Amino acid sequence: MSLLEPYIKKNVLVLTYDGRNLVGVLRGIDQAVNIILESCHERIYSEEGIQKFPLGVHIIRGDDVAVVGEIDKELDDKLDLPSIVADPLKPIVY
Amino acid sequence: MLFYSFYKTLVGKEITVELKNDLSITGLLQSVDQFLNIKLKDIKINEEQKYPYMLSVRNCFIRGSVVRYVHLPAEDVDVETLQDHSRLEAREQKKMQQMQQQQQQQSSK
Amino acid sequence: MSDKKEEGTVEEPLDLIRLSLDERIFVKMRQDRELKGKLHAYDQHLNMILSDVEETIKVVEKDEETDEEIVKSIKRNIKMLFIRGDGVILINF
């Protein structure tokens, strides 16, 4: 049983190896942690706050997945994305 | 299997997982699998201001391969048992290797 | 090779690690990180658990004015630590 199964159909955040932040509905997963995200967008962090970039349906290779977080809608709606200023997430380095 | 079994004894305890991208996530250990993928609940990112990437996330899955360290609750770790299990597993590992070598020798004859 | 192996014999690198259980070891990690601590568990991937760990990270900072590189050591102490084996470069006993 995959640890990710309970997150299916939920809104999730995926952090990738190269430091990208993807948000969408988790449609499917497999043994290799390959992921299908629906209604997906990327959140880009910069000095001008977080910008959303729509992507539609997105498949992420399991080898590129670092973290998958379950998004709490209530908390997420309260976030004022343009006011959150931070450097982009660092990539995974060995 | 040693660490998989070990993590199962820590379910429900608070741990801090430090990732290879410098993100540090503290939360209650919810579950673990044989790849040492980890699920945490009620998470908090250390230095949230600097790393505001998971502000609306309460529960998360961490891929085992992105883990650098895990800070463990020392009072819940039985070091004697760990050492015994490490020796036991080393012995079993050797037995397996010897068996494989013998099989290879036999099949090459 | 005899079938009966003494616990104390060292034939392979991992045997040396087994003999260091409950002893303090030095671990050099990728990313200029070094660890000192007491070894309590390990496996064939060199995943480990150490206690009373002192970690030293070397950070190179550039002086904005003189353009000189300054190597800084940052130390921290951790009571009980799991280390993922894929970051390990070498172990010293």
C-alpha cells in the first residue's frame, strides 16, 4: 500500500528535486511515486511575491518528487500570495 | 529492514526531518514504508519566514531519498536494542552473501 | 575461509563498522559536513544512528569589499540523529 494513496483526489503541493512548487489535485500515483496532477499551477517565489503559473494536467516523474503535502483549503485561502516574499526553494543536492 | 522496523516504533512521536534542500520539517511521525519514505502530520517548517513554501500544509509525504538527517527523540530510542539488531542484521547479511557465493560456485562447475 | 566466523574478525569494511558500535566515530559527509558521535545502528547502505552528535559545517563566504574567501565553521549539537547513507563519504574510527 502506498503512503500517498490517502491523498488521492485531494489538493496537494508537490516540491520537486529542482525546487519547483506545484499545486493541483492528485489524480493518480504508482509504485514509483509518479504523480498526475490535475488543475495544476506552479507557484513561483521571487522578490515580487508568489506568482501563479497555470499548467493544466501535469505528470511528475517519481524520481523528481521530493515532498507531497496535503493542502488545507482554509489555510490556503487565507494566504496573501503576492505579499509572501522569499527566494525560490533550493534544489536537492547530495 | 532494521531502520524500517525502528521507525515503526516511533509512530506518533515528534521528529524533525532535514532535507537535502535545507528544508527542516518537524511533525508527528504518521507512517513509514520500506524505502524509508516518511509521512508526517501537524507539520511545522523551521524558519518559516525564510522557507514559506508549506504554509498551508498540515500533513506531508517525504521521499526517503531526499532526507539528509532525521532528528530523533532521544528518550524514545533504545540504543541497546538498536546495537543488537545491527549485529544481527550484519550476521544475516553475511549468511546471505555466503549462500549466494556457494550457489554461484556450484552453477559454474 | 572457515565456516565459523568469529564476531571479532574483520574481512570487509562493514565488519569494521560493526566493531565500532557503541563507540564514537567521525563521519565525513557531502556538502562539507562532518559529524562526530556515538554509533548505535547501521545498515549496508551506511544509514546510521548516532547520539551526542557534533556537526561541523564549513561555509565559504566572500568578503564583499576585499573579495577574499573566508572559510567559516558552524557547529551544532544534536542528541540523537539518523543519517541517510547516501550522503556519507568516509568513516573514521
